[in-house]
Amino acid sequence: MAQTFNGATLTFTDDSSTPVVYKFNVRDFSEAGNDRAAIDVTTSASTRRQVLYGFAEATEFTFECVYDQDADQVGTSPAITRAVLEGLLLHNTGTLAIAFIDDNEATPTDSFGGNRTAVVKGFTFSAEVDGAIVYSITFGILF
């Protein structure tokens, strides 16, 4: 079945002694990494360029979210304020869960890549006239 981004959910559960589940108002996302460097091993005896492929780069997910300080918008999650985002930078790890909806299903069941151990790498804010304030949050995936 095809997946759609409409209705997808994003949660991050921190690694504290009393774990807190953060839910985000996601507009879009992108994945980066997963690329392998080509290492040139050509020598003077080679008849054409030779390469070996290194390890794949680390995976990162960046999500663009609508900034809303009201906890009600994302259910039981704490309000995602700037202070909360800064606090997430202090956690060593957490669990990132992205769930997509399969065609004709009422609730998300396809966890995109499963629940991943991740760290919050950073965030940025942006806004425009007559527009909502949005922020991008980037998670680094740990293997």
C-alpha cells in the first residue's frame, strides 16, 4: 500500500529517568545521509580510475514544524516552546518515532524505519509576513 504524509505523527521520547513524550506539528520532512564516499585508490599502475566505497554517512531527519506554544494542539505533549527545544539539546539520546498512514487506514501503523535512537542535533526558527512561525528540528540517528 502507498503511504501518505497526511496524518503522519512524529514523537520523540527523551532518555530521562521519567521519560517525556514530545509530539510535533509537522509540515514536512527530509532525510539526509545514507551516502557512501568514493575513495580514490588509483595508482600509477591503474589503467582507469579505481575507487573503494567507504561507510555510509549517518542518517539525519529534519522536520519543519509549526510553532505553537499551546500544549492542546498536540494532545498530551508538553507545549513545544523555544525553552523546551533548547532543553532537548541537552539530552544524550531518545527515541524518534515517525508513523505514516497506509491507504484506507484510520490510524498510523507504518513506522518509517522503525523507532530509532536519536539525538536532537539542532533547530532553527523562521517566519514571514502573514505567515506562521515555523521551526526546523534536526535529529541525528544513532546506530
